[in-house]
Amino acid sequence: MAIKIVKNFFKRVFLGIFKGKKEIKLGFYGPPNAGKTSLVNRICKDFTGEEIGSVSKIPHETRKVQFKEKVEIEFKGKKMTFKMIDTPGIATKIDYEDFLKFKIKKSEAKKRAKEATQGVVESIKWLDDMNLVVVVLDATENPYNQVNITIIGNLVARKIPVLIVANKIDMKKSDIKKIESAFPEYDVVGISAKYGKNLEEFYESIFRLSKKL
Amino acid sequence: MVSKKNKLGKIKGFTIQFLPYSEIRGLNSDERIRKILGIVLGNNILLLQGRLLPEEETRLIGDTMAMIEHVKNFRGIELAVIAGNGNSGFFGKFRRNFANAISGGDLGAVTIVGPATIVKEIKRNPKKIELLLNR
């Protein structure tokens, strides 16, 4: 009996200690070519020295879910550990002929399209595993896109906190206000993943949302 | 005039089909998605009264992706949900209460689904919605 009490006591103490250091599964979702991998690369490079995947102007460069575990982000003297999960862009249509414009061979384009369709399915499957999701949108594109609304709707239905990132604010055509007005109930942080612009505000929002988990 | 005719001539035949919500109310998610994709694969643009649940919308996208691999010349779908019928326009209600709009059913909404080979883009902003067709 006494052994059992001691055992339970240690169990509680250790669980309490490690509960606070739990790894937060941070997913990056969005349409293709919004800059999800660019953003994850920047974060991973800053805090681990390594990037997570390749980036390209050709849509659907990321066709498999890729992740990096135990990424410790330090911001204003505080530390949090994340599992960074970079997902393939979600789309409702994929046509191999669209890739031919980028001077890719037909066989390669068809292969890319096939992998991209599988990537979308994989992204959707991973939705249930996330603790927190960053929806990365291209600030130069029209935000009133059903894919964006569907992703956010699914996260709300699953009660997963969302942060909307308006990427590519370095570009002239970018319009954060349009994204803010499309999603008035969410925090929208404008960044440039390519140039590392405004990442302070991004980290601040991530830490604030993580604390609520 | 002749050149205009020629351009229009490139649009292949399609039908716009309206489906009242009562037609899918009694169906489970599998059956709903199958019905919708069946209509779209028949080269129809579907106007569905109401909207799907968020999980069903992602399921529709996922099943569409699987179909691209298996159905010849199928490239996917264009999808848009027009929610809300308040005084502040198409997206007024959506803006005020996103949570309500995603609850599924919502008979004030209209879901547009078309094959990507016919519907190039469903362009929308808070003021208007445009259905752009492939030529």
C-alpha cells in the first residue's frame, strides 16, 4: 500500500514537470505557393540551423507532409518546443498541363500532378493531429477562396486555434487589409517569409496562442 | 462577330443543375459526396441549396483528388459557398458570424461545384461573384 502511494506521488510529480514541456504540434496549412515551406524553413533555420524542405516558384513543390521535431523557439526570454509540420498546399483542382508552363517535361508534370493530389489527401488527414495551425495566405492573392474558408472552417469545427499569416508583404501587390476584412474574427499577421520581415509579431502571436492550449 | 462565335464554339456542352437540400438531407456524408461528384463528373455545374459540413467539404476535396487519378480527363473541381442573405451583401453574414456559416445545412447558402475542365474560376469578393468558364 505504502509503495503504491509513493509510486503515485512520483508519477504525479514527474507528469507535472513534463506536462509543461510538452511539444506543441504546429501545422502550416494553406493553398499552394503561399509560402508555407519558406516560413517553416526560416523558423527552423533560425532555431535549429537546418531547413525543412525545398521551395520553388512551381506550385505543389511540397507534395508530402514534412516535419521537424523538438524545435525550441526562444522569444523574449521564453522558450517553447514545437513539432513543426509543413503540409502540401490544399487545392480543389490539379492539372498536369499547368506545370508544363514551367518547362517541365510532360512525364514529369504528370508525376508531379499525381503526387500533388496525394499530398492534398495527406494534408487533410493530418488536420486532426494539430494542436495549433498557422494558415499561410499569399497577401497578393484574393483571400475569398473556398479552400481558405474550408481549411479555417475545419479548424474551427475541430476547436484547433488558428493564426492567419499574410505572407509576401514585401510585394507591391500585397494587401493585408483585404485578408483582415475577409477573416475579421482572426488574428492576421503580415510577414515576408522570404526576407524575414515582421517575424517578431508572428512569434508573439504563436506564443500567445500556445499558452492557451 | 465570326471570331466571337468561334471562341464560344470551343465551350463544350454542360448543364447547370439545381439540387434542393431536401435531396441530400437524408443522406450520410459518403452518399452526399458520391452524389455531388456523380453530378459533376457528368459535366454539370451543380448549384446546391445549403452547404456541406466543414468535414464534408474537406472530404469532397479529398475524394476529388482521388478521382483525378482514376478518371480520365478529370482535373478536379471549382468550389464556392455563398453564405448569408443579410442586407450587407453576400459575405455580410459570413463576416459577422463565421461560426454559424460553418455549421452545415444553412439553407440560406448556395454551394456551387463545377468540373475544373468547364469552370475556370469562381471569382469572388465581398461585392460580387463571377463564374469564369474555360473556352
